[in-house]
Amino acid sequence: MSDVIKRMAHVALQVPDLDASVAWATTVMGMCEVERADGVSYLTHAACHHSLQYIAGDRPGLDHIAMEAHDVQALGTLVRRLRDHKIAIVSEQPAELGIGPAGRFLGPDGHVVAGCRGVGSRGLSRTGAG
């Protein structure tokens, strides 16, 4: 068990047809779209704000993965480890809706990884899809 990471939080995919991707996720997978803003759809399978993001883009691909830290101290530990190992930090601010304190960094193969503390509850908000 990790002393820093509590669980996988979400995955974000770039998609060329946002509406078709959301339709597939909501009708085939049974997910619920909870919010859509600026070309990004936030979908969930549970009570969290989102577990999947679709981001409108020119071609399909991985945008980023996010992992939830145990708490704010664990997130701080992660940031210190990144700096100690001279890992490129892309951002130290949340770059999306529905998450608490967060940062993004580059994994060893260049993938963008987000570390966050908490993914908000979706409450009763829905876009109508799913």
C-alpha cells in the first residue's frame, strides 16, 4: 500500500467527437455526465464528481491520469519527492473542475499524471446525459 496514493481518481481522454463519446459512455457504460464546460465532459460511475473526463481534441489519446493522495500532507510529500527526483512539474494548481488541491507532473515516459487531494461529490447536479 502506498503511503502517498489512496486510489486512482480518474482518467482523461482526448476525443474527436465529444457528443458521440458522451453518448457512448452514458448509454453503453451507464455513466452519468455531471458537468460540461469549455469542451470538457465530466462523467462518473459513482458519487464522486468524475471518474472519466472526455476532452474535445483533434485525435483520440490519453490526456492525463489522476491519482488521489491520502490527505494534504501526502500531497505535499508527493511534491517534495518530485522535486527531489527532479521530475518536471507541469502545474501546482488544479487544472479542472471537481477536484481539490492538485498538481500535474510528467511521468518517465512523458505521460501527464495529476496528483490531487479529493474529488468532489457530484451531488444532484446533472447535464441530462446518463
